[in-house]
Amino acid sequence: MTEKEYFDSQLSSRDNEENFDLKALFSKYLKSWKLFLISLIVFMVLAIIALQFVNTSYDVTSKILLKNETSNIDASGNNLVNNNPFSNSEKVNNEIEVLTSVHLMRSVLDSLSLQCKFIAPGVFPETELYGPELPFKIVVDTIFPLAYDTTLKIKLEGEDSFSISEEFDGSSDEESSMSSSYGYNRYNYGYKIEKPYGTFHIVENKNVTSENSEFTVEFRDIDELAHDYVKKALEIYVINKDASVINIVLKESNPEKGEDIINSLVAMYGQKAFLQKNILALNNVKFIDNRLNTLSAELSEVEMNVAQFKTENELANVEFDVTSFSEQEIDYDRKLAESEIELKVLSDIERNLRRGNEGATLNSLSVSSPNLTYLIDSYNRLQIDRKSLERTVPENNPRMIDIRDQLSQLKSNILGSLSTSKQSLRSTIGSIRNRSNKFAQKKQKIPSMQRQLLEISREQGIKENLFLYLLQKREEAALMVGAKQDNFTVIDKAITDYESGSPSKKLYVLISLLLALALPVGIIHLKDFMNTQVLGKKDIEKRTSVPIIGEIAHNTSGKNLIEKGDEVSALAQGFRMMRMNLDFILSKKKAQTVLVTSAIKGEGKTFFSSNMGVALASSSSKVVILELDKHNPELIKTLGETKNEFGVSNYLNQSNDSITVNDILVPVKDNANLFAIGLGSEQIDGLELFGSKKMEELMAQLREEFDYILIDSAPIGKLADTLALSKYTDCCLYMVREKHSKLEDLGIIEDVRTNKKFKNPMVVMNDVSAK
């Protein structure tokens, strides 16, 4: 397989792995199954506890149809009421505002005696009792603010009596001075009970038998309660914008109480509307009577004014005179326009003749003079004849000369006739204007008188219409007084939808389940988001297209070097696989010189170089490892050898050839084919010496004597020394250490690949965990 084929297969395998991202995601979640289990248990327990403290509320609904008042017809087929200035939608919105008023809700709650809350003691969770669950009813006459801090305990003593004990929660000294409990006092049903916190009496409900013999009563501020119902529990809306059907919805934990509230709300709404309509109708009758008396006197006065005006100004035939003058004025305007148009045409003809355009014809339209029309037509015919002759005869032809003479004569005649006709037209225009002005003066007085007459007549008509309208409305208002007619129809009485219970137990469980799953998922992804280290192959593949040649397992043996004959351990297997991959990838291009680098210190360059050298040497290949990391020279120590007196720095810095390659070679014990060259004892400038001729000679000699050359270089992320070695290398291995290398440093190897700074760049995953 060629190098290109290998890289293509790597990209193909990466695309296939991307298709299994979902599988990897589930695998990640599966590793944290304990976290998911704990979260599920916690949220399920919280949901169960919450459901014990939350009362389920239901939707109690009712529908009413608002009547269209304009549809009320009397026996004669006329509308009884037609004074609604608003549209149907505006009327419906107004009625919704009335139904949602706090004042109306307070009246409803007061009529149902809901300022008292009844609770069965010793029941968990606390549940309010209502209606058939109560063997008695409290009728409140007067209540004071102290009652809101007072709790009553009522105990049934027999068929006709009961006992009451009060408890006070007041915080002031005056209230604290009162005993926290008065003890039980016995009363009979119907007895008026007077206390510092209010006056009330308790009425027995003989049709109800309750299992409880003791009840707790709390007083509530009915104004605050009404406000809460309207703002939080009551919803009123139009079902269809084209209809006037109103849907009333009340959220209530006690269905029976909710139905009573809605039914009472609708009934009280109708009663208040009836009372308001009656008062309004009586006021309307009184107001209309006063207005009719005033209008009757005003109408008589206006009619007398009309008759007097016509007599004084003799306006019996004013309409005929106005029509005659208007027709005459139109005729004068028409004649004046025709004369002015003809005058303009004559002026245009005269202007064209005087310009001297010999070939042009003249327009005789709108010319009223027969003589002038004849002259212009003759002139135009000669012009046409002249143009025809010009095509066949020369200019000095007798016929051409004769036509020119005739044209000249006609031109003079036409100009003279034009002058006469224009003078005649000007006189005609002046005459028409004079006569038109005389008619205008005669007509000028008539519109003023007509306008005055119209104003008087208009005032008369308005008062007549208003008088008739008020008569009709008086009869309508009189019919409305005392007539009991609701402005709505109840379509559906209050009914409880038990399927709408909220909060729903299923919803609570579902939300708890979702939260139980979302919390661990969020923790896992937050952990990934906050992570800045490389945790696996996926992190590398997402950030660079450089192929991963292999993985080196975490070294659990505590030894820095593979021992000879060790072929079982995961570490040894990893380096054997790495050796095979190198041979397999670059089989056509012999990868003789391999540079090992990384982004930062501590990613395992020296560890990899030394063990890779052992792995390559075990296959009967002669291998040499160069130590070119001047900041952290640990290669010789890792190989278990003693540093030589001379190294690369001594070889490159010598002025003569006293130090040879053999002088700097360090044999590695127990590995006959493995050698190392240390950094040496002298200072070294990598950028200068790595590109020198001595370095080229060193690399050339090593290539001749060894099968593989491994270069343990400095980190490429911070030093430029390593870049100077690119021309000697056949392959660049970039070390990435799991849970140590930074994600941002992966951009370095991608930059190496993109800009082709090294041949055949590849990544080695180091210190990979068993998981």
C-alpha cells in the first residue's frame, strides 16, 4: 500500500467513525450510569414529595351567548333598540371586563359565604372542605381585621349545639396579652355570636351528615380573595372572534365550589345588568321628555323663519332662474373657449409662415373663416405639387418658377387674411366676456339667497329628524322599564373538566424524569466543555487531519524501557505495532530518519524514542537515536547508559575533525543493534548548527551506517530548533499525551501539515488509559 492510499484509508475510516458519533455519545453516558441512577432516584423522590404538598386544581367552565340588542323587533317590524354606537366585538370586550371585575367577584364570594375556610384537622395534606362536606354554615354579619389572625376550632356537641375555641396569631403586645385560646364555649345553632373580631351566627345544615366532628375555620379577607380569583384563577375569553360566545374558565381545587362560583357569577352578572338597565331606562325617559318639549318650541320658530324669508325675497322660482343662468354661463364659456382656441391656431399658422419654412404645409383645422380655409388648402396643394416636381425637374424649370410665384402670392394673401381674422376673433372674445360678466352680476345675488334658504331648511330638517328620533326612543325606553330581559343566554352551565387537573401527576413524573436525565447530561457536557486537555482520539481527529499512527498504553510497570524478550506487555505490543505501522505506511518511501517532537515538555518524546529504538533494533535493524533536545537531555539516562564525554554539540562545534562519529556513539547494553548519541557537553545553537555542513555530514554518515535514525528533538511549540531538522527527516512523529496535552496545541501539527514543514507528519497517542 502506498503512502497516499494509507492516508486516504485513514480519512475514510475517520468518516465512518463520524457516523457512529451517536454510539460514542451513548457510550460516554453509559460510563456515568451511576450518576444517572442517583439523579433519577433523587428527582423521583422530589416529585413524590411535591405532589403531596400541591393541591390539584381543575378547569370549571361555562359558556354564555351575548344577545345582539339590535335584533329585538317589535310587532311592526321596527328595531326596539338601535342605539349601540359600538361594534359587536367592542360590546363583547366590554362585557368581558364587567365579568372580570373584582367588585362583581367580591359580591359572588360574599353571597356564597366564602370568607370562611373550613379545614378537617389532622389530615395531610391540608384539604379545604366545602358544601356537602359541612354540616353547618357560617353567616358573617360583620368582620374586623383581627379575624384574619384568628383560627376557630368548632366541635359538634349534639344535634342542636356546638362549641367554639379561638386561637390568635397576633404579634402585637395587646394581642399577646389576650390568652392564645379562650377554651371551648358552647352555643346553639342560630345564636348570634359577638366577638372582638366580628359578629356571625352558625346555621345547621340538616341534610348533610359528616364523618368529622371537629373543624378548623380560618377567616379570609374577601377583597383580597376576590382579587386573587380574578387575577390568578379566572379566565374569560371569546371563543370565536366572529361570534359573541364567551367562555368562562375558573381554576379551582374543589370542583363543586368552582361550579357554584361560576353559576353565581353569571346569575349576579345578569341581575346587575337588569338593575342597571332599569335605572338607565327611567333616566332616558325623563331626559327625552325634556328634550321633546324644547325641540317642539324650536321647530315652530324655524318653520316661521322659512316662510318669512321666502316672502321677503320672492324666491318662488329661484330654482328655475338658477338653472337658466347656469346653462347660459356654460354656453358663454364654450364659445369663449372655441374662439380662444381658433385665435391660438391662427397665431401658430402666422408664426409658421413667417419662419420661412418653404416646404411645410399649414393646418387649417379649427379655422372658421371659409376664405382663409380656401387659401390655406390652396397653399398646401401647391406645396405638395412642388415636392413632387422637385424629384423630376430642376429648380429653374418654368413650372417650378410658376409654383414658387403662386406660393409667394398665396402666402401674402394668407397673412393678410390671418390679420383680419385675428382682429375679428379678438373682438368676438371681448364681446363674449362682457356678456358673461353681465350674467355673472345678475346671478351673484341668487346663490347668497339660496344658501341662506338652504341653511334655514337644513336646520328645520335636523330638528324634525331629531324630534321624530326622540319620540321613537321614548317609546323604546318606556317599554324597557320593568321588562325582565337578560342580555345573554346560558349555553352551558358550570361543569368541571376532571381531565384538566393541574399539576398533572403524569406531567410531574415526566418533568422529573427529564430533569433526572438532563442534569447528568449537563454535568457530562459541562465537564467536556471546561476540559482543555486531550482525552482521546476523537479530540485529535476533530482538530487536525493528520493521521494517528498508533497508541502507546499507559506504562504500569514502572520501567522506562522495554526489556529484551518482553513481547506480552501492552507497552511492548504498542511499540511493536508502531514499528509495523511505520513499515506499512512508508513501504515505498523508506522512512529511515524519524523525528520525534511535541508541543510542550513532558509528552513522552524521550520515552517514545528510546522504546521505539528498542522495538526497531529487535527486528535486526541497526538503529541510532540522536539526543537533540538541549533543554531536557534525558535520552542517555532513559536508556540506562552513562553519558559519553563527547556528543552532538562537541561534534558540530569542533574546528577540525578530531572527533569522529564513532567517538560520540554510545552502545546500548543488551541491544547490539541499538546506539545512541547524546547532546554533548558544549553549548549548541540549534538554528545555526543544525543547518551547518557538519550536521549534513553527520546525517549522511549515519544514513550509511544505520537502518533507522530516531531524533529526540525539542518541543516544536516553543523552540524553532526543531524546524531546522526538517530537511534531514523522512517522517515526523508528533507526541500527544492523554490528559496532559492541550487541545489548543493540536493546531501546531495541523500547521505542520498545512504548510508542509515536515515530511509525512503523523500523531502518536501516548499514555492511553486502559479504558
